[in-house]
Amino acid sequence: MKKLISVILLAFAAITLTFSRPALAADAGAGKAVFAANCAACHLGGKNVVNPMKTLAKSDLEKYGMDSMEKIVYQVTNGKNAMPAFQGRLKPDQIENVAAYVLEQSEAGW
């Protein structure tokens, strides 16, 4: 019986580790500096100078499906439309940090 329970627990652990996505360990405090240096020219205060309808406000992030770390990281990394790609200019951890900062600020209402 002990062996059966051990096998079941081992199988459960293996499945969990295989199919779980790693958590993004981002630092919103560090993201603030990255945002100020790279994003604030167009997004100061959560606004959008290029397209005023698509701000970084929580409601707009939700409306356009950009209200997750993964989505923001993807867009900052790859760019879209008038937004340039920051891949190569920022390190992956800097992009994760700025995404965490954007989400934190959107929750706080900028």
C-alpha cells in the first residue's frame, strides 16, 4: 500500500512539474525605473500619446486583452503597430519588471 501511494504521489509531482508554467518573478519597483527611461515618453501617467484610446488604464488593458503579465511582456518584447519592439534593447527581466509595474499601476489607477 505504501508503495502504491508513493507511486501515485511521484506521478502527481511529475505531471504537475511537467505541465505547470513557471511564475514570472518580476519586480515592479525596478520596473518603475525601466518605465521612466523607456516608456514614459509615450505612456506618462498611463496615457498613450500615439493612440489616446488605448491607455494603460485597467479598463483599457482589459478591453484590449492586455491585462496579464504574459500579454504585456509579449507586446513590449515584440512591439505592435506604432509601439517599437524592446527585444534587444531591454533584458527579459527588465521587460518582466516593466510589465509588473504597468499592471501594478493600472490596479492603483495610475
